[in-house]
Amino acid sequence: MEKKKRNILVLTVLLIGVVAIIGVSYALWSLNLIQTGQNDIASSCFNITFTEKNNISLQKAYPIIDEDGKKFTPYEFTITNTCDSYASFNVNLEVLNTTTLTNNDAVKVMISSKTGATETEINTNLLSSYKTTTKTLDNAKTSFNLTTGYLNAKESKTYTLRLWLDENVDMNTKGVQNAKFSSKVVVTASYAEEIP
């Protein structure tokens, strides 16, 4: 029995010694390398501002010819790229859920670019002729893309929008009588590496 205890004690001491030798030799031969510099990721600025004036409000509207519609006071808005990067943008007209007018062939839309006091007509057409796109407002039925463009660094672009009832609307035109048309201009912008 005494011999057995001694064998267990010797075996335990030997085992502790082997573990200590392995631990010390691992500590002597392991190598930890650490980066001296730091990793940096810097993002550039991306910010577009939107200013507006002259909301459109036509009460008791009736069909008119394009020449008269083009004389209306327009809704005017300016898109400004406040950063040093390029940006692309889409100008959309989103028709709101409160709209009861169901005939998009009845609404005439004129979108123009404006430089100083000079307006340059981009497009004048029926709302239905504009391409539909993904709506961004929760309270919108549908969205129509009026124009697209690009902004250089620190550049601004001003647009005007006019809406009226098309001259071809008459008493028999469906979806127009006693109806209301409500919409908002929505500008969606994204970063662009360069201006194409």
C-alpha cells in the first residue's frame, strides 16, 4: 500500500513537471505580433438639400389650352448638392391617396429647368405619358418620373412645375367631374462616382 502511494505521488510529480515544462517552453517559443498603425475608413459627405415655393392650388379648375396653362405661377424647387461628391437624382410626382381624380389623361404637366429668370421647358405632356416609378411616400397611390439629372459638387438646379386640366377634357370625360387631384414632388438622390 505504501509503495502504491509512493508510485502515485511520483507519477503526479512527474506529470506536473511535464506540464510545467511544456507550458514554459510554449511561452518561450510563442510569438505575438501586433499592428503598429491603425486601420482607417473615411467616408465623404453626401447631402442634398431641397427648397421650395409657390404650392399649386387650383380651385374650381376647368380645361384650358396649353398656352394658358403655361402662364400659371409655377411650383418652384431647388435641389442643391452641398458636398464635394457627384449625385444623380430623380424628380417624381407622387399622387396621394386623397386623390379622387381617376383619369391621369386629364392632368397636363409641364416641368422646366430654371436658370436665373429664364425657364427652359423640359417636357409638357399628359400625366399618364410619364413613366411610373417606385413610390416613396406611404400615403401615395403611384409615382411618375418627371425628369432625371446629375449634380456636380456644390451645384444647384432649379425646376418649375405647372399642372392644369387638359383642353380635351369635357363633360363626358370619366373620372374628372367633382374630383380632387393631390400630389407631392419627391426628389430621390444617390451618390454618383462621376457625371456621365
